[in-house]
Amino acid sequence: MPSSRLPPFDNALSEDEIVVKTFVKCVEEKLDSKSILPEEDEGKIISKAILYPGAYLGSAVAIASFIGLRKIPVYLANRINAKSSKGTLIKETPVAKVVGSIFDAVLAGCFGFTGWVVCSDKNKILNEMAEIPLIQGKSDISDKLCGDFIAIHQDIRPQFCNEYSDDTLTAIQTFVKNCEKRQMYEKRLRRDLGIGYNDNDGKRSSIPLPNRVPDNILEEEMDNVGAADWAEMEDFDEEQQQLNSNDDDFWNGK
């Protein structure tokens, strides 16, 4: 039997923390190796999830903070002076204006970043990311992560999902389920189109989906495809893999 992808038990972490850490580590390894190159549609989904509404509200906070920091102190100082006997207006020297602008810009940036974090909708980001395997066309994120995520999920004990449920774990489970839907839909398309799983280099390849993966693809396949048809699909896969292997042997002079 293949070894579990989950790390050994660590007394310092709870079971749910270990599970989340395992999935996160998988993503980090892919990112560190720069093997994930999101498609255009995936990039739009990620940008929209992260930037709206947090980034827009954070930018508004930063701009308002900068204007306030630049104008309010001088305004208040002049109001105080106006009530004094001198009544002179305070004006910044060029050096003070440059230094003050830089300081206020840094401080306003901190306020804006804090506003971004506070206003970001974590659930929205997680839900949008979990839906990526269902998108139409190609999905590099699905190609690179689905296999590992499904394998890790299979190593989790059956009752785990009933005992632990927070936003992150729910999003991970949804992502895994959507990965299974994408693989099922692609498998069906391959059989219908009469193509195998390997490209000309003998590597496993994905195909662009003509439309978004149906949400009920798993239920439809279970209801509509009989045992004989499933066996036919498995036989088809084996035949295609054998054909690809024979082609490789031919071109390699074997």
C-alpha cells in the first residue's frame, strides 16, 4: 500500500491543523517550484476574489488617510493661531513638505493595508478558489493540484469531516469534490471523443473543456452509466494507454 501523505502525528498541532498544513504545504511546494501557471480565466477569478472588495476599500482608506494627514494638522494649527494674538498662518517649508509627505504616505499605506485585510471577505476568497476546477477550458491549477489534493483527502480518516468543519476545511473539501467532478467530466469527454490520456511525449495531459463542468456530473454518471458501461470506460482507458505505449516504442525504434 502507498504511504500516507499526511505527516506523522504532532502533539503541538491538532488533527485539523495537521490536515490544513498538509494541503497548504502542497500548494507552497508547487508555487516554490513555479510549476503553477494559472490560465487567463483562473487569474481573473483569483484577482477578483482577492481585490474586491478589500483592495478597493483599502485604497479608499489609504487615499483618505493621506489627504487627512496632510491637511488636518496644518488646518488645526492655523485655527489655533487665528485665535491667538499673532494670527499668522503656518506654511510648510519645501523640505518639511517632502519629508512630511513621505511619512504621511507610509502611514496612509499602513492604514490602507489594514483596511484591505479587515474588509477582505475570507469566505468569498475561499469559495471562489474552490470553484476553479469547474471552469471551462484549461485549468493549470486543477492539473497541478487536483491529483495531490484527492490523494491527501483519501488519507484522511472517514469521520474527520464530521468532526471538524471550519471555513478553510470546507473550502478544501469543496475543491477536492470539484476536482473529482472535473476528472469525471474529462474522462467522459475522452471516451466520447475517442482520445487517450497521454500526449505525444507519453505524458499525461488534460484537455480543454467545452463548457463549465456540470455541478451534478457525479450524480448523473452514477445514475445514467451502468456497470457494463463503466467497465467499457476502464477498458477504453487501458487500450488508449497501451496504444500510446506502442506508438512510443515504434518511434523509439523498439
